[in-house]
Amino acid sequence: MCLGVPGQVVRIDESPVGMTMGLVSFGGVTKEICLAYVPEAVVGDYVLVHVGFAISKIDEDHANEIWDALETMGELQAPESPTKADAS
């Protein structure tokens, strides 16, 4: 089983070698993520991330459903875990 964590694209950096990278926010914690598998993603979109790769684009409602499920499962208890973004 793999775990995909939702995040919001904050910045997209085009690469001269074709490996699009971007900054993705996981409730305020930002990480550099490979966006090559989701070329349609734009700043503000939500993506599902697994081991540093965005593997699909998702809508905000789906992202919040995943955060709720992770919280219910207790997967967000560790201090280093990302937190759910405010849905305001």
C-alpha cells in the first residue's frame, strides 16, 4: 500500500531537461516536488504526492477528505507530520 498526501501547488519551476519541479504546501509545510506526472497542474491546484512525486491532480474537496481520513487514522499525530490546511 502507498500513501499519497494532498498538497497545494505554490510555485512551478520549468526545467531545461523537462523535469518540471514545484513548491507544494502541505498545510504550511512546503517541499520541492516533481510535477512531471501532472503537466496540467497550475499554481493553486491540489495534487496528490507520493515520495516526492505529484501523481495526480485532485480538487480541494477531495484533498480535504484525504486530510480528514488521515487525521481519523491518527496519521497526523507525529510532530513532523504536515497539518491540514485551513479550508476557509
